[in-house]
Amino acid sequence: MKVLIGTAEISGIGANLRAGFEEIGVAAETVFSTPHPFRYARDRETPIIVRGWQRIGIYVATMRRKQSWALPLLSRLHQGYGLLVLLWALSRYDACIFLFGKPITNFRIEPLVWRWLGKKIIFVYVGSDTRPPYVSGALFPPSQPIDSMKMLHLTQQVKKRVAFQERYSDFCINSPFSAQFHSRPFINWFSLGIPCAVTPIDVRELPDVRRPVRIMHAPSRPEAKGSQLIRKIIANIQSKDIEIEYVEILNQPNSVVLAELKRCDFVVDQTYSDTPMAVFAAEAAALGKPAVVGGYAAGVLSTYVSRDDMPPSMFVHPDDLESAIHKMVVDAEFRQEMGRRAYDFIARRWSRDVVAGRYLRLLSGDVPNSWWYDPADIRYVHGAAIPEKHARRLVATMVENYGPSSLQISENEGLVKAFVRFGKSADE
């Protein structure tokens, strides 16, 4: 079996999954529509046909930032070139794993062709690709006016894409916290995990306690990650004569992030997360460094994630973020124990070869019942990368302007009621 992994690299997941497959003896290649700016897996040789596709993709990204008139033309050229890549891929691979819900082309016939040729298709979602736009701070941050029409159109587009992909794929993998648009059972993201490169270290020995404590934060999008609040919290703690060395990394290659992770004592990932351990926190855990993570999902995590699949971090309600960071700073024994637990979890459950082995079970049709999640059981409404007050305001805007059906979750009556109640309390 030969596996294609593409077509968008997300925080090194694609590169690590490919490496994991190779470690268990399965041939796999990453095929991305554009090279990643943080340069994961730079040692890999990109096939010539893919290099041409990526060059056009770079121009498309540049034109999109500049809002150039040439963007539609270049986008069509990129999509047309994608047909050549698709034909090349169909003749080369037995299965495809599409990250971020992105196939090679945007043509609806593509999944049908893969299936018709008897090849396996897996769509892997990472949060912002399927999360309802009306609870996504990455799409509609508090700093911008609410564009209700844009929110409605994006909601319809995401729902339509998810419905099509779950119908014509073999498996969809998603977190229950961002899977509100699913209407069919999907594979719980937490049952498979994030493929991580694990550095062998002896976490049984206590490291030297250093002062000041070094805290690292590496936001890909500062507003969405709640970086302003994190900076304020750090300043508040420092004002109490507690020594902290705060390091913030922005827009740097992954090699720089990893180097800084080795030097820090712990990381603060984000303020409004819907997972206790996203990729940055997992990279830290693989080096024995614990993470503090804020998010509204903290109080309901056990409802959606089994105890064995739950990654250890200090996952707290956003209102408790300061007390959590303070404890991690002043309690060295607690901090070091959290680091040991995090490292042990990654080494046992999320090392890239172990995660790749789970994907191989999917491709082989060997799927435990415990991996499946029924979307009818989802009641989570807070979203991610967004303060609760703003999320309530966005939901209220959708319901007031376009009715509950605009939420695109009519098949889940309980979730509709939960969102309507959530939006009604926007002004409380």
C-alpha cells in the first residue's frame, strides 16, 4: 500500500504522519498544494509535477494577500494544474489522507473517482475547517464588525462541504468540539491522536529548578489565541515580584520553535481552545514540557473524550487561566510532574509510529467501535478562539436575522436548542 497525505500541511501533522508510516513499513508521501512557510520536513524531495503546482500556489497566496485582480485567473490555473496532479496521484497511490478537508482539486467528482478506482479516502479535520463560523473567533474576531451575510454564506459553505465529504469518503476524522455540522458518525480525533516526534529523555530525573521560570507562547494568530490576555496575565504575575522570563515566538520556522521549547519550563498555548493539547502543546509534551491551556471545553472534556485518550495538560476555564499559570510558575514539583505525565502520554499514545498504526487500521478496515462518535450527542456551543460573550453575540445575530435553520444543524434538535439558548443570553 502507498499512501498520499495532502494537500495542506497543518502544524507538521502531515510530515509526522508520513514519517510514522515509514517507521511501520508503509510507503507514504506528502503532496501539498503550497510549501509550508514554517518548513516542516525540509529533507523531503518534492516530485517535479508537484513543484510546479506549488509555485502557482505561492503566486495565488501572494495575490490573495494583495487582493489582486489576477487572483481569479491564477486560482483557476492552480485548480487546472491540480487535475494533472490528480491524474498523477491516481496512478501512484492506493489511499489518500486529506488534511484540513482539502482534496487535490475543488471538483466534486474527485472523491467519486478515488472511490470508483477502489482507493481509500480519509478526510482529517483540524478545527477551523469545520467549526461553525458563528462560534469561530478566527473567522469573526471581536475586533471586527459582525458581517451577518458573510457569516451566513460561510456557514452554508462549510455545511455543504462537510455533508459531501462525509458521504463520499471512507472515514472522516474530527474532534467532537468542532463537528457540529456532521450528520453521520465520524472517527473521534482523540482516539487517533496527533503524530509526534518523540525525543528520548529521562523524565524520571528532576531537572534543576531555575529562576526565573521561562514561559513560552507561540501564537500562529495572536488575536485568535488570546495572546493579549496571556501577556496581561504574565505582567500581573510579574508585578507580584515573581520572576518570569516570557518568550513569545511569532512567524518563525518550526526549527526555531523547537529550539525554544527545549529551553523553556512550560508553555501557555492559548486562551480559548477547544482541545487540551493542540500541536504546539503536544510538541512541548514530547520534550517533557507541560502546557497551560484555557478553553470553555475544559469543564465538559470527559463527556466527549475517554479517560485513556485524554492528553494531560493544565486545561482550565479562561477565567482560571491566571491562577493556573501562577501555580505552574511557583510550584516546581507540580510543574515537573505535569511534564513527566505529558511526556509519558506522548511516548505511549501519540508517537508518530503509534498514530500511523491507527491510521493503518482505518485503511485496513479494522476499526474499534470506541473510535466512532455520533454527532447527535454533541451539545458543545462555545466554539474556539473566541470569548464567550462575543460567541453568544454571533449566534444571536444568526438566529435573529435568519432563524434557527440558518445554523445548519437542524438534524440535531438538541444542539439547535442549546445554541438558541446560548444566543439568547448574549445581553445578560
